[in-house]
Amino acid sequence: MSTSMSTSMSTRSAAAGTRRLASHFESLEKQAHAARFGMWIFLATEVLLFTGLFVAYAAYRFLFSAEFAAASHHLKTWIGTTNTFVLLTSSFTVAMSIHAARRGRSRLAAGLLAASVLLGLVFLGFKALEYHADFEEGLLPGRFLSVPELRSSGAAVFMSLYWLMTGLHAVHVTVGMGVLSVMAWLAWKGTFGPHYDTPLELGGMYWHLVDVIWIFLWPLLYLVG
């Protein structure tokens, strides 16, 4: 009887592995390698997108260094700094979720992913609070900037880049939270384990990129000397 049960379990395990293997791949290893390669290409396009914005920032900061510094001093540095620690903590919980899944602790992985999503909500909450304060103060992009001491064109350019870069990043945070939510649900169902965690790994890669981008945005926007 025990032999029959063992055979049945092995059959189910093999069937599960077959269901995860696409028909055009020879093995799960090759499929996982292709998935990682595809994700790296996608992440490269995201890096190129933000690199263009960073290059524009560098060029305009060279032209308007004093105006950039003056405009930066009006931002809420404590919010930017707090959000940096929030995202760094979320990266840690995502990494630990992958570690837990690879050791067969899928429910713990799901909990850590849920914590990461919650930290993403905290980040967006602080950002919404900051945007509201900016709006009330008149720290708006381009010609809508209405702070008396920031009447220069350089300050207007800085605020335009600030809203564009942080707004685009917030969109990426929102998308990342959606990805992590799906991964948490799959982890709770027991989809991931010691022999299969590719989707979770790829989702974690995307979230880490979101965090790395913010690590660049934080000093460029909030810590301008």
C-alpha cells in the first residue's frame, strides 16, 4: 500500500512538473534560463528609460546648478529618506521570501511577500502625502511653479524632472506591488518550492530594480547640494 501511495505521489509530482514545462523547451532548466534571460532584457529596457531621464537631469543640472539646489531645498527630505528605508526593507523581505520558498516554507514566503506589498503601500502613502504638500506649496512642474523665490527657468526644469521621475517611479512601484501580490497568492497555494521558484525569482528581480532606481532618485532630487 505504501508503495502504491509513493508511486501515486511520484506520478502527481511528475505531472505537476510536466504542466510547468512548455512544449518548446526540452527541460525545466532551459525554460528557467530562457525566462531569466527574457527578464534581464526587459529590465535593460527599463534601465534605458530611466537612463535617458538621468542624462537629461545631468545636462540641466550642469546648466542650472544653483537653481536646482534652491528648488531641491523645498522638497520634503524626511519623506524621501523615510521612503528609501521603506523600499530597502521591502527588498529584504522579497529576498527572504525567495529564500523561504526554496526551503519549502511557502506560507512564510507568502507572508513576506504580503509584507513587501504593505511596504509598497507605505511608500505610495508617503509619496501621496508629499505630492499633496507640494501642490499646496505651489511646487508644480514647468510654468505652473508658483513659489516666489523659485521664479527661474532652472527651478521650473527641476520641478518638471522631479514630477516626471518620481511619478514614473510610482507607476513602477504600483506595477511591482501587483506582481508581488500575484506571487504571494501563488506561494500561499504552494506553487513554489525547492525545485520551482522561477516566477517568484523574476518578480523579485523587478522589485529590486524599482528599489535601485529610487536609490538613484533619492540623492539626485532630495540631496542636491
